[in-house]
Amino acid sequence: MSWIIESLLNKKELIRETCDIESDEFNDLLIVEKAIKDLQKQGLITQEDLDIILDKTTEGKTRNEKYTLSKKRSSICNRIAYYLGGYFTDDGYLSYIKKKYKLSREQVISLQTYMKSEYRNKVMRRPLNDQ
């Protein structure tokens, strides 16, 4: 799963609204959208795949349908990450973040655990015991 790609696609509208050209998120989103178009031209992403990654609505869907769509979406994001490589893969992103913020090994492991958890698309909140 490529957490960075899924995260960018989830926040696409918000990122576009701010339209901050200097923002890393904005530039990364442009790269991801370009890759999606390239993959579609090459026939590696179908219209059904596009509908899955661009549509976040789950209204009226059963739990199994939601689970299936989530797995398909992760698979498509992996395909995009594989196409882009480096920073857009989970390992590449972790390496970038570790270097940029000088994270310890434990912090990187914690981040990796979060990225693979079922709560990966939720905003982390302050722990209850943190005052």
C-alpha cells in the first residue's frame, strides 16, 4: 500500500482549494495525477480503477463491498506508487521522512505501524495521558 498516494487522493479537494504552489502536497498531487493519466493512456489503469480511486462515497454499500473497494483502492495506489517509485512508495517515504526530520528508529517503526493500520486515514490525536 502506498500511504502517501492514498493520503494525497483523499485530501485532493482540500489541497486544490488552497492552491499553494510552494506546497509539497500540491506538487506531489500534480505528479500523482499526471502518473494516473499516463497509466490510463498505457492501458494500465481502467475507467473502473479511476472510479474507485476518485470516488470516496460508501453510502448504500455493505460492509463487504466497502472492504472490497478499500482493497482495490490500495492495490491501485500500489500500482501508481510502483510506477512513480522512490518517495511515493512506503519505504521511500519513510526514508525521506526519517532523513528530513531526523527521526529515531523507534519513531520510524511507529510511523510505519500507523501507515499500515486500519486507522491510517484518520488524523492522529493527542494521546489521553498527554497533558
